[in-house]
Amino acid sequence: MNAATALSKGAATRELILARALEIADAKGIDALTIGTLADAAGMSKSGVFAHFGSREELQLAVLDAAARGFTDEVFVPAVRERRGLPRLRAILQGWKRRTLRYGESRACPIGAAAIEFDDRPGPIRDRVLGHLIHLRKEIARAVAMAVEQGHVRADIDPDQIAFEVHGLVLAFQFELKLFGIERAVLRVEAAISRMLDALALARPEPVSD
């Protein structure tokens, strides 16, 4: 086996281990993830997992980064195909809603779960979660700013404030989904998204009467 083949095989094994780690984090949270639990789930030895992730913390950070990439691929990449302005902002909201529904009532995005688990625990995990959430809000604020530039949204709108409100809306949706069930949660979030976009949009001019 040459060096390139070995490197490729090693990368593939690492991605396979990471996929199993994401499944554990989705179901039980990032704090439940250890080298031992992952080795059992992946059917590997602890030393085999350790060769790819040198510590539990390194493993947890890798899972958070993988979850962030998954969010980008599932929410932001499809939204970029939509026209700049409200269509793109609407696509982001709908994509985030679909991702939340995919996790369902019993699982959670590792980043959102880690934000709750580590919000009062200073250290690299909290810092990484915060970094991903800052990036997320910046991307939403950027979409709102583009909507202003396109003339779809009032010029007095503060994009950062809207990004905060969008984030809060999705967090409320997540709690509604887990506590009250899918049917009620979907009705609530659809109404909230419509209300938010209507409030942002420029008022349409009244028809001129003869």
C-alpha cells in the first residue's frame, strides 16, 4: 500500500468514525461522547479511535465542526440558489425548519444541545460552540442586509437584531416540537415565519382609485 492509498484509507476511516460520533451526539448530546462509547459504537478498539482523535475534547470539537458543515450543506447551500433578498431569507428559514424537523422529537443538533450543556462551562467546547453560533448569526444578518439592498426590506431594519430574533424563533420551535409535538410546532413556526417576513417586507403601495 503506497502512502497516498494509506492516507485515503485513513481519511475514510476517520469520516466513518465521525459519522458514528455524530449519531451519538444527536441522540445523547456532545457530553455523552467519549472515546470508549464511540469505540463500542464503531466496533473498534479505543486505541483505533484514539489514533484518529487524540482526546475526548478533540473528538467533541470535530463533531461540532462536522455538525456545522452539515448545517451549511443542508440550509445555506440550497438557499444561495434562491434570488437575493426575501426569497433567500425565506429559504434559509424554511431550510432550518426542515432540518429541525428531521431531528424530530427525540434528537437535537449537536451544536444546539452543546450550547445548553456548555453555556456555563468555560473552555474550548464552549468557545467552539460560540464561534459557530456567531458565524450562523452573521450569515443570517448578511441575508437580511441583502434583502435591504434589494429593496425588499425596510431600510431601518437592524440585520443583527433580526438574526437574533430568527435564532430565538428556531429555539422556540425546537422546544415546541419536543414538548408539544410536531403538528402543533409546525403550525406555530409557519405562523411565526410568515409574521416575521410580513413585518420585514416593505408595505405595498395602495392602489390608486379613479
